[in-house]
Amino acid sequence: MTVQDTAGPGTAGPGGGGPAAAPAPDGTAPDAEKPAAEEAEERDQPQAAWAARRDLVDHSPRTMKVGSHAGFGGSLVAGDQHGVSGGRVTGDVVMGSKTVHHWTFPGLSTAASAAGEIPRATLDRLATTFVTSEDTFDELVGRLRRDRILVLSGARFTGRRTAALMLLHRLGAAPVVALDRETAPGSLADRFTARDEPANGTDADAAARGYVLCDLETRRGNALRETHLLGAADRLAERNAYAVITVGPTAVLEDDVSAAEWRPPTNEDVLAAHLRVRAGDATAGHLMGTPAVKEFLAHAHQLREVAAFAQLLGRYAVGEATEQEVAAFSLASLENQVREWFEEDETVVHLRDKAFLIALAAFDDGPYALTAELSDLLHGFLQQTQNRSQVAEIPVFGTHIGKRLQLARARLSEGEEHTEWGPVTQTKAAFHDERASLVLLREVWTGHPSARPALIQWLRRLADDGRPLVRTRAASTVAVLARTDLPSAMALVIEPWAMSNRFRHRLVAVNSLTLAHHIGTPNVPRILDTWSGAEDRRLRWVAVRAYALIGPERPAQALGALRAAARELYKPSGDPDDFDEEMARELAEAVELLLLSPAASEVLADLRTHLDDDRAVHDLVLGGFVSACGRTEGDERYGVPLVLDWYARAATDETRDADGIAHLWREALGDPYRTRHALDTLRGWVLIADRSTPVEWALAALLPRLVTTPTEHQRLSHLLRTMPGEDGDPPPEVAARLLGTLPPR
């Protein structure tokens, strides 16, 4: 049986009526219309289950931590799951039995404050909680006093506006007037006009007036120059006034403009200062030591969120807020930030920046260059969704990495990335808050359904990529979407992949279901149980691969499904060519992975129990066992064989696993269909033992247990007496030593 026999482009699962193959996002035809030679080549080259599993381990995102070669370890759930809606939400959103609190944070909009006088009470209130390094701040005060005007540079939401106001407050400036951020650099001096002059003129005894201009808009051709500052300083001196201008790190400043860099205080210092004002020293000290506060401080929150959290803690201290509200605040503030990003129009957050945010959520802690490359691909799809008549445009240059990462609340770092040639060092981009990727993908999928067509096109393109990292992250992204909305994710993405004629697509479907299951998506085992008995062999293939990955959680059920699938292969059809060798190999590889998983002991016991059920199961067990025996630590050529290492530990601990491994070895060596493969594997172990004393000791302990009959003795002694060395070398010396461990004939 071949793929062409059963795999039509529009066929469905057991009930029929599944989604037909969709056109590729680049406009090419569906799978069925591809050239036959290309299709045949792809069908004939499925990635081995062990290698595919290694890619999944290496490239899964940090929020879906996957274990080492021995299998998946622990839960992949990254925090609680919370409801998200498309717009601004106040009140409670109820999901099942869980109540989740959402807040609308005042003053968290990205829009700048309007022009006008800032009340004195506001300045006094800010002064009571303002935290800074006094030496550095005194230096800035002295510079402002001397120059009359100061440019303060800092990232958004680092408290630079508050710092500007406090500089003026320290000088005793009153009143303080906020200027419109659209003030042009060349018109700065004109903003300090006579109508702003205090009633008593320039009387030396009068308080100085203050001006603050937050987020001055600059651009190429309209940079802030020293001449602008000198003219403004002269006008300020005439008016007995001071001014502070805040700009971002990427503001366009002439070289002769020396901006002072604002370094924000730590979140912990700011929170403690706010709590002391609101609740007193004793209560503040107690609150700072609570688990909820420590958890909040462990995440990379902005100072505006710290201030809002302090306000909530103050209410909690007097019994006006609940412990649940305090615990939920951190995630709620993150959700609010994500909604803010996607609610802003393109003048504030450009569509290209939104595409980058989505790509960063998919490739969190992955190579920055790759994330940027694929975010531009998504940007093109989003542009086409907005206006199909418009040709998608991707600016080639002009992107500022720092500005992008600042918006995304992300960082760059150097780290190793796994490749098929070994680890390589890459510059990686990651959100400061690792929860951001899950929250962001959930918000885009459920809160902005209009983005779904572009997102689906993008994911399909990622599934076609030749890089394992890209395909794995496509799967992890879909896993989050499935956790949020399983029916839509299945119908729009996973099922089309599972029904594809391409192994590559089906493997992405396998990984999507596997990761979705590990982050708590319900009903994945039920899906696999249904697909394992489907008429369409492509669905059966996906089910078998997925059983191998999630099976360690439910080994009895997984092995039962694999046995049932194996028996289906052995049903007589009258055509000897109808036996599906490919599916038989897949089933054996699934058993191999289960044997090398954390559930190895349970799997081994189950395999031994059912070994002699029938021929189909016998072949399944021995095929998987011998394949598992060929795996070495780290996949190194001369690495320690994993099954032999397992046997050595089991024999030392005197567990039943040692008997089970020896029993399956004897069965494999004595089976006419497996003898050659088993002897080749054993020959490989001897060559490794020639280089490793621990392997030799383990093999010396195992070999005597493989001899219970004269035939078994003859088979093993012949192997050790006649096996050549590598590349035509003489027989390895270890073979003679191991021959001496065999019991008398």
C-alpha cells in the first residue's frame, strides 16, 4: 500500500468531509497538483522519529520545556490560563470554575499628556514616592540650573517624565507647564512667550517657572540642534524659567546636543517607596516579603505597572482588595499591555511592528535575524488582508533593533542554538516576561479574528520551511492557538497539515498536537484514538507519531493503540504487495521512543507481557526493541548505548528491567526476521566497548544472560570469534575478553 493508494487531496478522516488542501500562500497549487516527481521524493523521505523528536526537544520554546533524550519531563504548562477578549475589559471573565480579574489601568495609554499646567498637588504627590540615586540626580539638577534647559534621554515607561517633573520640582519651579509633544525643535524658543510670563515679571524674588516637553518628536531633516537649545535657554533666562525635554533612545539629535541619560530605579525600590507612603513602614515591610509581591517583582514590569500594583496593595492592606486580585495583577497587567499594542493605530504602533510582535511570540528566545525575517513575511500577509489591491511592501532598511525591542519589552542576548551540525552561537531576542508569548498569541487569535487568514497563511509557509527550528516553532504556535480555541485550530491548521501528502506537514501536525497536549489542551488523546483507526493512512501516521511522544503519560493506552494498528497491517488482503512497510516501520519507531522515555519500565513490562500475543505484535515489539538498542547517548557514534546503560543500572539495582531486557534480546537474536539486525547492533556495542571500559563491563554482565541454549551460545561465540574491526582492522581485543564471559557450552 502506498500513499497514492489512499491519500486523495480532499479526503477526510473516518467520517469524511474534511478540509480540502488549501492553496499555498505564495499562490502555488495545492499538494495534489504538485509535480509527481516532487511529491514522490517528499513522500519517500520521512524524517526518522528519533531525529524528529530530537528537533522537537531542541527547538521547543522555553514556555514548553521539553526533557532530554530520555523523554518529556514534567508539565509544559506555563502559568494559569486566563480569558482574553478583543477589546478593553473591566470586571470579571469567568472560565469554568475559575474567576479571572481584569483591570483598566488609568494612565497607561501610550498617548502623551496634553499641554497645560500641572497641578502643584500632583507634583507634591510624585515627590513623596520618587526614588533615585541622589548623587546622579543632584548632578542633573546642577546641570539644569546652569543651562536652563536639559534634554533627558530614556526608554518609554522608565519614569523619565516623572524624573523631568522632579528636576523642576527640586528647583522650586512653579507653576510647571506641560508643552505639546508636537512642538517642532526649531520653535522651542517661541513656546516661552510673554503670555507665559508670571505676573510679577522677572522679579528676582519670584519663583521660577518650569516647562516640561515629553517625547519631543524628531526625525531626519528635523533634528534637535544645539542652536535650538541655545535660543530656548536665552528665552528661559529672560523669563526666569527652566525646561526639561524628554526623548527616547532613538531620537534624532545633532552631535552637538549632549543628552543626559536617565537610569530608572529598580522596581523593588519604587514599590517599597510607594508602599511606605500608602501603608507605613511596618506594613510595607511585611507586604514586600509576601509571595505575591516576590512573584510580581520576578517579572519585568514597567514602572507604571509598579505604581498601579502599589495602589492595589494599599487597598489590600486595608481590606478593600482580595488576595486573588493581588495574585492576578501581574498577568492582568501583561494582558493589558498586549491589548494596548494591538488596539493602537498605525501611527503609534505600525503594522510592521505588530507583525514583529507576533513573530517574536512564535520565536521567543530564538535568533533575532530569523525572527525579523519571518516577521516581514507575516507583515506582507497582513498587508494583503488589509488591502488586497495594494502591493505588499517590505522596507529593506531603516529598522532600528533597539526601538523594536524597546516596544516589545524584549532583550538581546548571545546563546547557543542547536543545529544538525552541532551548537552555534546566535544573537537571540526574547521577551523580558516569558509569559508574553502565550498571552500575545492568545490575544491575536481570539481578540482579532480578522488577522486569522494572514496568520494561517504564515503558519503554512513556516511548516514548509527547510529549517527544523522554524517548523517546530510553527507547531508550538499552533499548540497555543489550540489551547485557546481547539475547534478552529484543528479545522483551519492542524487537520490540513495532517491530511497533507507531505511528511513535513504531517510532522508539524504531530508536534502541534503533542505540544498542545502538554500545555493542557483537552481531548488530544481522543483525537489520536480516532485517527489511529481512520481509513486515511495519513491520519494513522500522525496518530502513531504522536502516540510515541505523549505515550509516556499513558503507556498502556498508547501501546494498546499501537498493537491494534499493527494487527491491521497483518490482515490478509490477497495481495502480497499490499503490506505497508512504511507504517510498520513507523509503529516500530514509536515503540522505540516509548522504550527510551521516562515510562521505560512500564513499557518494557507491557511489551514482554504481550510479546507472544500474535505475529503482528511480536514483530512490533522486537522491531522497536532492536531499534532502541541502536541509540547512543548524545547520538554519538561511540556514545554509551542507552539500553545497555539501562540494563547496567537495572542489574545493579536488581530490578525486573534487567530480566526484561535480557529476555527481549534473546527473542530478537532467535527471531529469523530480526537476527541479522540484532547481531549488527550487538556488533556495534562490542566496537563501543573496545573504546569504553564501562561499556565493556556492562556488556560482560549482559552476555552470559543471553545464553540459555546451545544455539544461543553458538550464535554469540561465532559473532565474537569472527567479527572484524573497523575499516578492515584486526578483530578488537575486547571481543576475546567478552568471549570468555560466555558460560560453558
